Amino acid sequence: MTNDNHKKKPKMRIHIATDHAGLDLSHFLIAELTKAGHEVFDHGPKEYDPLDDYPSFCINAALAVRADEDAGVQALGIVLGGSGNGEQIAANKVKGIRAALVWNLDTAKLARQHNDANVVAVGARQHSQEEVLELITAFVGEPFSQDERHTRRIGKIGIYEQTGEIL
């Protein structure tokens, strides 16, 4: 009998980015998510700089999620900041990204169930590391409901994003 564990595919490809306020948290999450079997890509920053400009890190993570989706690879993104608001806004500027700010288990699960969010934003200064790990785990593990009303609404957002037409 052979051991094929080394051939297992990762559970999910995850792209993570942060600002200086979430740097320690991102390192914690990278370690925990990797330990859980996910393939995690760090989009920065690489070192602490209180004057860093998080938009480029978050946009790069969102672009990587989008590129993976376009290539048929299942991927999600995580963007972290002091509050998570700016990081969510930056990620949402990438076409095809639906970034959701989450602050409890319900918002983490509903972001996936109802909005098929592909990026999650969390405020690093708002939660403990363990709380954030619980939110991220819930987000990553929750599938989109495929409910017709949610699919229809997401479609309308996509049409506006592509054409500027409001249906």
C-alpha cells in the first residue's frame, strides 16, 4: 500500500494582502491556513512600514484571485487592515471581485452564501487572531447557495460592472 498524501491537491488557493496594521495577523493566518492544507500566496507587505500604501497589495491579491478564476482555478482572497474598510474598497476596484467586510460568523457565511464573495476583508484591530481565524475558516468553508435570486442579483452587478447598464 502506498501513501498518496503527498499528491493531495490543496483545499483552496488563497491570496492574502494587508496593510501594516494587519501584518502580524497575516503571518499568523498564512501559517494556520497552510497548516490546514490551503495553498496561500502572500501579496504583501513583506515588512512593517507604518506609512505603507495598502491599495497596491490588496489590488494585487484581488487580481490574482481574478486570474485564478479566469484560469478555472478555485481561489479566494483575504485583505486585512486596521478596520478592513479601505482594503475592501481597494479589492472591489478589480472587475469580477466581490469583496465583503465581515465582522462576525453570520456576515462571513452570508458573504459566501448570498453574495458569492471571492474576497473577505477583516479589521485586524477589531478582533483577536483566534476570532479572525474563525471568521476566515467560516468564509472559506461556506459554499455559494446557488439560489436563483442570489445568482440573478450577482449577475446584475456583473452587467453593471461590464457595461454601466443598471437593470
